[in-house]
Amino acid sequence: MLVDLNMKDFANRVASHKPAVPAGGSVMALSGLMGICLVEMSINSVCEYSEEVNKTYEKTKMELAKLHSELLAYIDKDAEAYGGVLAAYKLPKSTLEEAEQRQNEIQAAALTSIEIPLEISEACILALESGIMLLPQIKHGVLGDLKIGLLVMKAVIEGSLVTAKINLQLLKKDTLKMVLQVRLDKLQARFDTVMTGLR
């Protein structure tokens, strides 16, 4: 699994052309995870000296821990999704039956390759909201770390939404494309609203 690689080996895998994974999606998931980690660190620094403050942020800490686990899982899930798309395009298409089966596999893989970046975006938007609310409470010594985390997640959200939009073109069913486009648009609107708190 990619998550079991050390940082040097993961970086070398990304830089290598072969194999084709991990690529952009796994990098976005890892980057989003690091952004969330910085928000978690910031909250822990606020809660360190006060049990009352710790109770105030208990629910937020649990939500961030859940998002942390999700982003960690998406590192491998995205690589599997991208690998599935590549594998589907390599399927034989000599007969009508083979061509139909190949197209079905492409569509299934394409759907996953859209849903995962949307889920990465959603997870990072939730963490971004928590981090922005924390800004007025954070100590000066950790403020830079928190802002770096927020800016990293901003980049991840932007990249994930762009990826989903690009992969949307792989789908043939207009009704499904419309449903996913609506979901994408809602995430974009929510992200735009959240970003007003960071400017």
C-alpha cells in the first residue's frame, strides 16, 4: 500500500512515469491529510492547558480525526481508481461484446475517478471550516502553522474540483453527468463561501 511507503519512496514513485500511480489524486489526498494534521496540531495547542477549552473542542477534534482517517484512505483509493481507468482502456474491443464490456468498465472506473476527488474536496472543506473558526483563538506561535494548513487545503480543494470536472467528461450518461455536476457546483459554492473567512 502507498500509505506504508516512507516519504522518500513515495516521492520517487510519484516522480516516476512507470508505474503511472500514484499521481495527482494521491498527492492531493496526502496534501489534504497534512493540512488537516496542522489544524489538529493547532487545536491541540489551544486545548493543552485547559480542560474546559478541551471540552469545547472535543466534537471538532473527533470530526477532524475522522477526516484524517478518510484522507489517509484516499491516498490508496485514488491510485486504485486511476489504475482502474487505465486498465479499462486497455481491455480488448475486437468484438461488439468486448467493446460493450470495455465501455461499461470505463464508465464504472470513470465514476469512481470523479467521486473520490469530490470526497477529498468535501473532507477538506469541512476541515477548512474548522480551521478558520479556530483562527481567533490560536496562539501566535502556532498561527503560521494553522494558516499553512488552511492554504494547503485550499489548494487541495481547488485541485480536486478541477480533477473531478476533467474526469466528468469521461462519462457518457448525461443524467449521471448532470447529477455529479450539481454536486460539484454545490461544493464549489460552499468552498467560495468558506474562503471569505480566510481572506
